[in-house]
Amino acid sequence: MWPYPKVLAHRGAGKLAPENTLAALRCGLALGFHAVEFDVMLSKDSVPVLMHDPEFGRTVAGSGLVAGTNAADLQEMDAGSWFDVRFRGEPVPSYEQVIHFCRGHQIWMNTEIKPSPGHDEATGRIVGELSAACFADVVSGDPARLPLLSSFSMTALRAAKRAAPQIPRALLLDNPHPDWKSMLQELSAVALHVNHKHLNQEWAAEIKNAGYGLFCYTVNEPERAHELLRWGVDAFCTDYPDRIPADF
């Protein structure tokens, strides 16, 4: 049900280096992590880039929208100085650049489709298409060699399924949803990704007994990680790969 790694670096070691950048991926890799989670949304010219917030101001200085800025201009912006002066000039990477980096370093990817408001269908479709194109050489039937596309957006995941049915999908939920089983069935999803703060042992058992992989975000305390694993959770992401190692 979960052929993937157990511990993922959230946003690419996003508390040890600027999140959703190649610098963060390198940081996680230096700590032994060959599994990463990151966010992808579309630029104005429909290029998937790594970004969590649809508006500038937190990880990229200034004002404006990711969906209102072309990819070439995004990649000229400074996505590192907000974190530390050591990362001044760190660019916003494209999803394609990150795929090539991860494949080159044998890093497994959980790609969260993070649409800007109103761009759910297009983001899911384009991320699905690019994922399929970049992994066209992967032998069919080996999901552990493919990325896992996840999203809170059913619309985005439906579009990804239509565009790239061969790329596995997972549904993200914050709070428990009464229709989670039917939602997973509609998407032909392989896993449910949940907020560990809202997961209890009973729901964990129900998810596992239904035949799905169970992933939690974002677990930063070793004691909680041990408890979740005892409940049958398959995997989780962490902001602190120096605190919870890859071989936890």
C-alpha cells in the first residue's frame, strides 16, 4: 500500500534552508534524505514552479501574484534572503528543474499540486502532463520510481488523473471528511495524506483497513512520530531532518 520512503523532508528541509528551493533539497540530501515533499503552482505563462504562497511577501520579497508573473521573471526573484543572508539570490526553481535534480540524485518526490485560486484544473493538468513526460522512461508498474501527486484540490487531482493516469495520486485532508473513501475511489488514489494533529488511532486503522497508504504532515517531534508509526501510519514529512533522520 505504500512502496515509498517512510520519512520525507517537508518542502525540502524547509526549516533548515529556504523552503521549496534547490538549496533546501541540497540541505536535505546532505542529511541523507532521498525523499522530499514540495509545492508546485503555475506561473502566468503556465510553467509549474515551486512555491507555496500564491502571493509574494513571505518567501519572495515584494507584492504581486505568482499567477500574475511569468516564470522567467519569477526565476529572477530572490527566494532565499528571507531565510538567511547566506541564501541571497537563491532562485525560484521550475518543477522541471527539480525533477531533473531529484532524478539525478535518486530523490523520490511527493509533488503537492498547490493551485493559485481559480487555477485548479489547469495546475492539475499541466503538473500531470509534465510529470508523465519527465518519467516516460520509467517502466510501467513500478510506482516506487514515479512521483506521487497530492493535493487538497479534488479538481486538480481529477485533472491530473485525466492527463496522467499512470502517475499515482493521493488526497490531502486537514480535518476528517465523511466522504473520504468515495473521494479516494473517484480519484483512483493510492493514499490519504492527513494532518497528524487530527488523526486518531481509530481513523488510522480505518484508513489502513480500507487498503490505502496513510501519510501524515507535518511531524516534528520524534515522540509523536513513534506514536504514529505504532498506529500503522506508513510515512510522514518533517521540517527538521536533522531532528528526525531518514532512517528513523
